[in-house]
Amino acid sequence: MRPGKFNLTPVVYGDTWNGVSAAYTSTGNTFDSDLASVRMMFRGEDGTLGLSLSSTSGIVINNANNYDFTVSPITPMTLEVGVWYWSIETTAASGVIKTYLAGTLEILKDATRT
């Protein structure tokens, strides 16, 4: 399965990043078990990990049965200026791990930052 691609709205370095809310749905097939954990990672173009969030730090599972979760806002956003590649990985209570979403986030230079 290829993850759905979604490029997030660019954010200026040091500003608040608004986070993401998601609820996955199924077309006829239900998930094999409830959502147990969520992880979102941001990696640079060279693969370096810049930021990792999880359902124990920065991500809230709103409804495990519906795979509904929220990635909390980050204030301030401290990823370095440039393009970051992100993915969201879910783990079901049964142990099944899936990456349903991925994309990019561009961090823009603050005009007052030297």
C-alpha cells in the first residue's frame, strides 16, 4: 500500500505550527483492531530525523475505534529552514503497523532571523 500524499501548509521558523487532525475510514473493511499508538516523524532530505512525535508525547488518540487522532500544535516550530518529509505511522492493538499518510512540510526563513 502506498501512503496518501499530503503536503502540509508551510510555516515560518519560530511560529506556531497548527498540527493535524485525522480520522481514517474504511471502504467496506473494518480495521482489524482498535488504534493502539500513533507516531509522526519529520526527516530532512538526507534522512536525518528532525522531530518525532507519538501518542505518548504530542499526539492524542481521540477515538481508538475510529482511528481518530490529533497531532498537537507545536510552539515554536524549531525544525530548521528547508523541506522536511513526514509520515504518520499507526499501530493497531493487534500489532499491525501501517503508514497511511506522508508528505512534506516546508519551514520558511523568518525575515528577522540572521
